[in-house]
Amino acid sequence: MPSPTVEPRQDRVRPDPVVTAALLVFFLRSGASLAQAVADRVNLGREFAAGTLTKAQARRLLAVLRLDAEARFRNHTARLVAGEITLTAWADGFRVALVVLVAAAVQVLHRGRPLDSDQQEEFRRAANRQAGFLGRFRRGLAAGEQLLDGTAVGRAGLFGMAAWAVAINLQRDTAGHSQERRVLGSADHCRDCLSEAARGWQPAGTLRAIGDTVCRMRCGCYFAFR
């Protein structure tokens, strides 16, 4: 029986301390994870802060961040629905948290490595796209087109779920490899993801992006490159 492949650890690269702090703030404030998961996420957070995450650990930490951010945005919007905060306060708080989320997600998946100029540009585009979606959400609430009820809470949670897609797609867009394949992650896979994964290795940029499938922001897939 062959020995399992052990992924080598990257050279120690210290992440930006500001991003590290922002990431940990998300973890500590959300209160989303069950007690059993607390130890695991703290250990992963320590690995991230030390610059010793493997690729598999980075994806696990990104998945935790996504779930915590989903709960954070849902809870924040529930306060708006309950009349505890104004629409302006909701939008301001949401905007700040969203920027932190996108930055933290990208930093986690890159394991703290500095972003090059192309990656920085893609990061700005991704952050602006999310800001645009939030602006549309706010205008819908202000105009009464989006009901101030449970549907708004559910919609808010999708911004947290989008952390995975934003980070994975950014990594893919700046990978610089000639081929890619879709890897099925931990999720209930939709027919589109199963079909895309079955295509195997394809020229870079030809497979459907994460989130561009039936499962949308709940997708757990990622890409491998060569």
C-alpha cells in the first residue's frame, strides 16, 4: 500500500499583521462555530499567523472564515430587520466588514504571501464587485424592492459565503499555469460541478468559475493547476 503524500510546508512567510488581526477579529466576534470547531480554527489561525499553513490547511481556514462571515452578516442584518440599527448604520458596518472579509479571504488562500501587481489588481476588482453588489442590496432595501424580513437576512449571508468563490477565483485568474482542473471539495455537489470536474485537465481559463454553477455561492470546489 503506497504511503500517503505529505504536502511540504511553505517557507515561513509572515502575513501582514493588520490582516492577521482583522482575520482573528472575524473569528472572535462572529460566534458562529460550534464549540468542537473552536480549537481547530484557533490552531489554524495560529498556523496562519506563523506563516506555516499548507495549501490544504489554507482551504480549511478559508471554509471556516466563510461560515463565520455568513453568520456575521446574517446577524448584522437581523438587527436591521428588528429595528435595532438604521439602514445607514447597517450599510456602513456591512461595508467595512465586507472589505475585511475579502482581504482576509485572499490572504488566507495565499497563506500570507505578498500579492504581486496582477494579484493586487484582481483583488481590487473583486472588492469593487462585492461593493457593487452591496450597493444594489442597500438600494433595494431603501426602495422597498427588497423586503425587510428573513429574505434580507438570507441574502446578507450570501456575502459571507462568497468569500470562498472570491478567493478561489482570484487565485485562478492569477495562477499563471497552462492547465487547470476542477477539484470537488467538501459540499453537496451540484450537477454542474460534477460535470466540470469530470472534464479533467483543460486549458487555463476555460472551466466555469466558482459560483457560476447551480450551487452558486455554496460551492465548495477549487482548482488545481499545472
